Amino acid sequence: MIIYILLAIFIFTVHISTAVSSTIIALMIAAAIFRYFKYKEVPQIDKEIGRIFAVYFTLQVIVAILSLDPKDSIGEVMGEFYRVLLLFFAMVYIKNFKQLKVVLISFLFASLLNDLAGVFQSFVLSGGRAWGLTHWFTMFASVLLIQFPVQVFIASLSVMPIWSRILAGITSMLSILCLILSQTRGAWLAFLATLVIFVLINKDYRTAALKLFSVILIGFMIASIKFPVLTERFVSISNMNTVTIKERFLMWESASNIFKDYPIHGIGQRMFNKMYNTKYILPEAKERPSANNKGHDHPHNNFMKFLCEGGIIGAFSFIFLHGYFCQRLYKLYKQECTTMCFSAGLTGLLIFLGTHFEGLTETNIVLAPIMREYWFLIGMLLVAGKIIITHRQNQGG
């Protein structure tokens, strides 16, 4: 029981304090070890997922060993392994609907607090971009892309308390507003792209998606009255001469050049900053390292990061791992779609799509708080469908 309670506390604190959430993960590991030695309880992990991660991390270790700085790269691999543990903890220790409900409600209050902080920052404090409980605007947008599908999932669950469903619906609208207020263009495009895929794979929600898009459009227009910069940022999306857009294209070209020079195993994890800012930065680039700025740590694209830092090995491991979870979530969605409205599989698939669509313009996969929440929610949703269906059957619903 103690571990599922720690999971509920973790999801509430993950964006409030990295130190606190790290401590909670350590406590979960300690509790699991204690249960093993006292009760001889061996966690029953999903063997297929275990094999997938075994292949992925084997390839990542190979890249790290061949890195320009193996010690630093191994540290990055260990950090990623630490974050992935949340998926297994969620899958193993959330065992019934009561536990799932506690975790979902904890998540709901955490996301509400995050949204209220963002609204307060834009309308009361700065009058500009919102960052919520995170450290930066783009990180806040990444969180919102993860939050929104789960909020809709809670709101649609008839087995959840009515007050939580209403609160989830209200919070989902606040998340949309905060996504607008974050002024993060890559996240805007990722949300719209996810909405399009959502409509394509589920025709029953076309009317609902159209209504949601209308609400977003109206909300954007109203927000633009108070914050005219929103219109400017939206228009700038198509302007290839915008500084940040040009810099991204230049970074991607540099990442491609790194891959050409290190095609098999890349330069190693965490090596982009060192190689890009000293050797591969193009003459046209304006955002250069200085006394007060160490330069870019990543190429603002998840795939390009794995390609240049891991070469063919790293790129394959990225596609292998995330491609597996894409098909696993879609398979779960197809299994559930006859019994659940807005299913756990569909929710996980939308989180996956939102995160990786944004990952085309922002390297969100390296952000510890984002990936901790991401893997936790994916693990939770992989078991949630079965738990909810079983609960409904037991209730005669």
C-alpha cells in the first residue's frame, strides 16, 4: 500500500520540486527492496516491456561507452533509467480502482494548481508568458500537452465521483487557456496536430473535436485582446525569417553534419553542447555561446538529438522504443473502444502524440520532470483500462 501512496504524492509534487519528487522515487525503490527482503515479494513486471527496455538501454550503453566522454554519457543513461522506473512502479503497484482513483485525483489537483499558477502569472504578475509551476514557458507547455488528455479522461469516466469529473472538465479548459498563455508555438502546433490525428482515428469524436477547436479559437481571440503579442507569435509561425525558427533549422543542419562525421554511434549522450558550440555551429547562427550563455545543449528536436549523439544506433533505439509504445497504446485503445468512451489507451496515445509532435521543435525528452510524469502516466494508463473495466463489471455497470 505504501508505494501506491508514494505514487500519488509523486504525481502531485513532480512539478513543484524536483528534489522532493526525486526523494519520493528513492523511497519507492527502498520500499520495494524492503518488501523483497521481508516478504520475498518480487515485482511482476510486464515481460514484453522489460525486454523492450533491455534492448533500448543496451544500445544506449553501447553509445555511452563509445562516447567522446563516456563518464558523462553513462550518467545521462543512468538518469534516463531512473525516470523510466516510474512506468514500472505505476504498472506494478496500482492494482485496483480505489488506488487508481486516488492517483487520478492527486493528478487532478496537481494540474489544477499548475494551471491556476499560470493564469495568475499572466493576468496578475507579469502580464506576459505563463510558466506555471515549472521553470520555463516551453516546459509548462510540454506539461499542458500531457495534462489535458488525462483531464478529459477523468471527466469522461462515469465511475469517478461526479465532483471530480466536473473539476476535471473545468481544469481541462484552464489548461487550454494556459497553453495559449504560454505562447509556445511548437506546443500550439503539436496540440493541433494531435487533435487532427485524434479525429482521424476516432470518427465518433469529430463533432466534439470541432467544438473544442471552436472553443480554442474563441479563447485565443479573446486572449489576444488583452495580450496582442499572441497574434504576433501566431503569425510568426509561418515566417521563416523569424530568428528562433532560423536558428532551429541551422541547429538541425549542424546536427546532420555531426551525424555525417559520426554515423554509427554518434558523439555520445550530453555531447551536443560541447561539439555544436565549439566545432559545428554554423557561421550564420546568431545564438552563440558567450560569457553569460554556454550555448545550446540540444538541437531542439528529439530525433535529431538521438541521431547526432547516438548515430544509427541511437536513432534506431529511439524509434524502436517509442514506436513500440505507440503501437502498444493503440492496441490497448482498440481493445477498449467497445467498452470505454474516452479510453485509457486513447489517453495514452494522445499524450504520446502531443509529446512527440512537440519534440519536432523542442527537445522535451531531456527534461527530467516532463519525462518522469510522461513515463508514470504511460505506465498508469497501461493498467488503468483493465482496472476500470473490472471495476465496472464488479459494480454491474
